[in-house]
Amino acid sequence: MKDESFFEHVWEVCRQIPPGRVTSYGAIAKVLGKPNWSRMVGYAMGACGRATEPVPFYRVVNSSGQLTGHEGAADRRQKFLEEEGVEIVNHKIKNFKKIFWDPGKELEY
């Protein structure tokens, strides 16, 4: 099931992630009241190219800080994140817990 309004909410949360910070698919799903919908958040990130406003998709990573995606996607994400000062080693965020942005603590949903 792909719920377009859910995608819009995901993109709205993603746009609020500060530069140089990251969050996880699961954290976004949880703040939107759908804690088991991490995969749907991933689908929303994959569809963000059709959003009316840009979505910093690269700031959303898996729960262990690993960059994910199809071939070449991790390299692309890494490039964008490094431009924001994020340190990455072997496609994994260094100091993940330190730069993790928890939308559940930052946003009211």
C-alpha cells in the first residue's frame, strides 16, 4: 500500500532535518504514528523526486547509520552528507548517535 498523504508527511519531516544531521527511516515512521512502516518511509524517499519542494533524502539512513539504496545511491548520499560536514567511513555515519536527529523529540505530531 502506498499512501500519497503518508509520503507527503514523510517529506515534510525530512525537510526539517537540519544540515549536518541525520535520522532513520524508523524514527520518521514512529513520529508519524506508524512505527512498523519503516519500509514505507523508504518508498517515500524513493518517490521524493516527484515532491513539489526538494527533499533532502540523503539525511535519512538506516537505524545503524548505514547509507542504503540501489547501486550508486550510497555514494551519492555520501557526497551530499560530506558536503554538510558529516564524516562517513565505508558508507556508515561516523558518530551516528551524536549527529542523530530524533524527530520524536524535535517535532510535535
